[in-house]
Amino acid sequence: MRAGSRARTEACLVDCLVALTWLLLIGGVAIGLRALGLEPGWSASSELSADLVTVAIGLLPVGIYLVLTETSRRQGSLGKRRVGLRVVRNDGSRATAWQLALRTAIKLSPWFLAHLGLSRLWMHLGTQQTACFCLGCVYVIVPVSIGLALVHPQRRALHDWLTGTRVVGT
């Protein structure tokens, strides 16, 4: 059964709420550390360390959440489970862990690019051109992915197209 736009949107919102909860938690910890005077001294020479921290603390836990829940017996994140959706291969069989890991990496790439762009602007890391390039990529990738999910008969987003997966109703 095809996954409808409304169900996918609700599932996405629930999963975004899970991710937002995580980000608010680490944001609160960061604010607390800053209040205690334990602020990192970012500089242009520490771009790589800022990027690694972004991935390790911000994106990796969210990615692990998505991969673990989508490789589980129920084949879906909390949002997908809520609305009765699951992730499968194009032929309807169970998606592999590698497919789901790649799917998640592609799905989270705009989020990572947004972090890169914003960190360059807010923490004055790297160049403004790099920040604009990263944010410009986000403004292209996200609408293309959403557009595909809206117009494709199977409602496959970009990350589904590139990994041979699709979201179906249970």
C-alpha cells in the first residue's frame, strides 16, 4: 500500500520532534557549560573540530535513532509507527541495514549542510562563501526531495530514490 502525503508528513513531524528534543537537550547542556565559563574557543583553524562535534553530538545520535528504528522488527521510526508506515526495498522486501544507513545519511545531509553553513556564519568559521554554498545546497536539496515525494506515484523522496527504498503503509 502506498504511503500518503498526510501520513508521511505526520511521521516526519513526530521524528523532527524527537530530533528537536535531542537538540534542545544538548543545547541546554551547551548553555549550561557556557554559563560555567567552559566555552570552547572556536577559531578559523578549528573548522574541522567544529564540524566533527556537529556530526558526533548533533547528527550521529539522530541518525542512529533512525537506522535502529527502521532496521527494527517494525521497520519504522516512532513517527512512521504512529501512522502505520514502514520502510522497505522497492520490491517490498525488507530493506538492508546498509540501505537504511545510506538512506539516513542522505536524508540528514541537508541538516548537516545547514549546520555547516550556520556555524560558519555564527561562529565566524571559514568563509562566508562556504556558508552561502552550504545553505544554498539546502535550499535546493530539500525542495527537490519534497517535490519528488509529492509527485512520484509511490511518494518516494530523494533519499528513497537514491537507495532503492520506499515508504509503505502496514
